[in-house]
Amino acid sequence: VRIGPEDVGQRVVVRWRRPAPSGEDEVTDVVGPLEAADERSFSVRNRHGELVVVPRERALAAKVIPPRF
């Protein structure tokens, strides 16, 4: 995971293990502006305007990506 508080405001992608309705985890990505990051979680605003809070222990990978054009 290569993002942190210094990247707030940047566009990021976070790959994480999300709990699924089946009880199993599923791997998914969230892309958008990083609104907050601390030792516990990342908060990313997705393209639908929803704030997705990813617990740090569920994050598999994360990085800053170029702005969307």
C-alpha cells in the first residue's frame, strides 16, 4: 500500500477485500479522490459520490493515479 495522509486530495485506486453478502470476502477496487487516510482506514469518494471507507487491514494495494480526463 503506497498511499497515506500526504496523498489526501489525490485520485487513488485501492484494491481491497470487501465483505460479500455470501459471508465470503470479494476483492474489488475503489477509484476516486482520497478524502482521508490514517493508521486505521482510507476514505475514498467513488464516481457515484459515495464515501467508501476501507479498513487498512483489508487493503491489498493502493496507489495514486493520474486525474480523469
